[in-house]
Amino acid sequence: MAEDTGLRGRDTGSPAPASEEAYLQRRTLRRGSAGWLLLTGLGVAYVVSGDYAGWNFGLAEGGFGGLAVATVLMGVMYACMVFSLAELSSILPTAGGGYGFARRALGTWGGFLTGTAILIEYVLAPAAISVFIGGYVESLGLFGLESGWPVYLACFVLFTGVHLWGVGEALRFSFVVTGIAVAALLVFCIGALTHFDGGSLNDIAVDSSAFGSGSWLPYGLLGIWAAFPFGMWFFLGVEGVPLAAEEAKDPERTLPRAMAAAIGILVLLALLTLLPAAGAAGSDALKDADNPLVAALETATGGDPTTLSRVVNYAGLAGLVASFFSLIYAGSRQLFALSRAGYLPRFLSLTSRRKAPYLGLIVPAAIGFGLAAATGDGARMLNIAVFGAAVSYVLMSLSHIVLRRREPGLHRPYRTPGGVWTSSVAFVLACSAVVATFLVDPTAAGIALILYVVAVGYFAFYSRHRLVAGAPEEEFAALAEAEAELEKG
């Protein structure tokens, strides 16, 4: 009977699937598909497009000094958060990622709010990147195409199709494209450094009315804060590695190793992108450029395209494809986990014979394509994604702190260096990043809040009464509740 399956809705006893085993068998992923190297590639793939474009708009907010300080602070935030998530993922290696961690630490509401924030990030970001891909395709003159809905549709259909084929094939494809993009960044760095001039870093006119302004901080101290979201672009998405937990080999070991390797590579790439680009062309020339690396090379050589700038231009497209492709993966796994546990409609977690969550891939792709085709506003959609990401960072860092304090005896195969001090640094900086999104694009932050309100309404009035107790993340939380009751008794 349904009452005995453990799948009944938690609060109301609403109908649930008749068999827990049958329910979960129709919602399984292909285990053991990715080792630490592919997972490291996945972590870099999430982010690599941010090295090619977007970060430079932070120069218009804080100047070189403001963006440099913001990048360092955001790098510290991501490093602290990644090491905190490495511990959490070794405790609970499931596809729920941040939602699963917050579910145990902060309850059903905390789990839902965290999962929703992550989902906003991973649905909106691919939509934004498809628009950027369209711009690259048009600027490169590929196949005579112009940026528009046919290009966006082709991106979603082609790359979602690869994911439907299988996770192993998808991650290997992502690894190869990411390798191309990273190699081109290294080549760019060598080329740009031959034109490096330290005086060009601080060539933006100083706003004397801004508090603390000077050549290093032309927009004052507030410019550092306003540049936070753009400093995030060098790292945005790396936190998605734990979403591959159920498809990883030996996740308790490989996830922490891959996350540490990925953040190390991304810190190096941020340094090799920001400093050479601004030093070669000048910060003022890059602060509004749609393609900053190409602009840096062409400005440094007198404005004429070179072989190197053309190579970097094509590699930029590869970087966008790598991030687009991997973010589709991340969004599908977060949607899969939330749906499997009943937070979202359960049918979205069904998997195919190839163990791919086909509706978890197709539905977000359809939404992303619709948003891209309807608005064409990649920057606004990416700012909404950044807001969702920052909110999730606050909640995930808090989850680490709560679990360390409340359950010190919990088995932890990997322990975060610095413990709660590390996650506390991530928490404070993440809170600052949330506020900074309102400084940069209050409209985007407002839209994200509206999406949140709609999601909260759905959860409050419907789905929280229909959670699936047999889902791994829910069982993990229920175990903690049962242990707490025994201790009280």
C-alpha cells in the first residue's frame, strides 16, 4: 500500500507512487561515468566563457583597481565555498547538490530556496549564453548566419541532443571543447604580454566626486563593491560540480579533488586574462567591449585584425559552447533532484533507457530558448542568473556552518580546511555579492525576486505537502530528524 512505501507526501499524506523501488528505478542516473579529470573539466567548462567576455564591464564600475580587488575577493569567496561544498558533497554525494545540503541543515524551506536559486542560475545562464553565441556566429560570418532565434534554437537542439545521448559522451565532448578554449587563453596571454604596459591599467578618467577615488580606484571605494558581480564571472558556475555526484566514480574522493583542481585552474586563468588584457589595450578601451580579448589584441596592434586575434575570436566561441553545454547539464541535474523529491512535478525526473533525465533536459531548454528568442537580452538574463547564484552561495555556506555546529560527529570523508571559519568567509562575501547585484542591475535582481515569489507560492501551497520521503536527499534529512528524536528520548 502507498502508506507503507515512504513516498507519501510529508505533511498531508497525499497520494504517492505505489512502489518506492519502482518509482526510484524510473529515476536513476548512469553511475560511474565520470572520474576526477572529467569532473575537473566540467568545473572549468562551467566558467570558461566568463574569461572571454563579461568580466570587462566591471572596469566601467570600478576601474582596473576596483575590478582587481573585486576579483580577488570573489576568488576568495569561491575558494572558501568550494572547499565547504567539497566536505558537504563527500557527506551526501547525490544529484541534489546544494539543495540536498541545505535540506538537512535548514529544513525543507531551506532546501527548496537553495534549489530554486540554483535552478534560476542554471536555466537563465544558458539562455543568455545562447544569445552571446549568436553574436559570435554573426561577427565571425559563420555560414552567413545572423544572430537570432534560428541560431538559439540550433544551440539548444544540438547540445541538448548530445546530453540525451548519454552523460559520458556529453562530459567527454565538454572536456575537449573546454581544452580548446583554455589553450587559446594561454596563447592570448603570451601574445598580450608582448604589448603589456603597466601604465595602461589605470587610464580610466577619475571621478573626483567618488569617495576614495584615485588613479587606482577611479570610481572610489564603492566601485569595488559594484564590480563584485563581474569579478564573479571568472568563477561563476564552478559550484555545480557536486551535481554530478550520482554519475561520478567514487564521489567521496573524486568530487573534493576535482573541485580543488578546478578552482585552482580558474584562479590562474583569471590572472592570465585580466592583467594581460588591460595592460595590452588599456582599461578604458576594454570597459565597454563585447569581445574584450580580441579588442585587447587589435587595440595593441593598431586596430587591425591579426592571426592571433582571429584564433582567439574562434576560441571565444568554443568557450561559450563549453559553458553553454555544461550549464545545460547542471540545470538538468538540479531539476531532476528537486523533481524526484517532489519539490517540482515528479514527471520531470523520469529518465530514459540511457539514464538521462530527458524531461529535465528538454523542459529547461524550451524555457531557455523561449527567453532568448523573446528578449535577445543576454546581459539582463545573465544578471538574473548571477543574483540566483549569489543567493544560493549564502544558503550553501550557511548550511556548512549549521551542520558543523549541530552535527559535529557526522561522518565526513573530507573536511574543509579551516572549518566554519572558511565557510563563514564565504557566507559574508556572498551576502555582499547579493547586495552588489542591486547596485549593478536592480531590474534583473527584481525579476529574480519575482521568480522567487512565484516559486515560493507553489511550494507553500502545493508541493511541500507532497514531498517524496524515499528520495536520497529526503532520506538523509529524515535520518537526522530521527536521530535527534532518539537523543531527546
